[in-house]
Amino acid sequence: GVRPAIGRLIDRSDDKRGHSGVAVLSYSFWQDHYAGAESAIGSTIWLSNSSYPIIGVSAPGFNGLDVGSKFDAFAMRTQVAW
């Protein structure tokens, strides 16, 4: 039932072998670091020495799925086994 403020959230289509990965920003991080600019969608963020295209921003007040924790950015990259 979580909806994005802008863009979209991570879904099953992002969990494919060889997928390059995506990121969703928290609303507060988006405001603080991107001044709430919609142009953040489609730009790239570097996390743990990897780049991720930003696909969305979470709704205001959504702080993640773990009670008592907050996130700035959530990234998902499918691991490929060799």
C-alpha cells in the first residue's frame, strides 16, 4: 500500500538476472539533497561504489519497513552467480 511521492517504487520487474539496479530516495533525502526537484528521477546516485538510476521517491513520512529505522536511499541490484 506504499505509494511514491514521485516516480515509482521498486517492483518485481527490477529483480531480474543481469539487471543494473535501481534506487528509491526517501522523501527527506530528496528534499535535502535535490531540493525536491523532479529532475532527480532518472539521475544517478552512487552508493557503496556502485551507481544506480533513481526511479522514485518514497512518500513523506515513510521511513522504511523496519520499525524505528530510517533510510536515505534504498537500492536493489540483482546478484548474478557465475
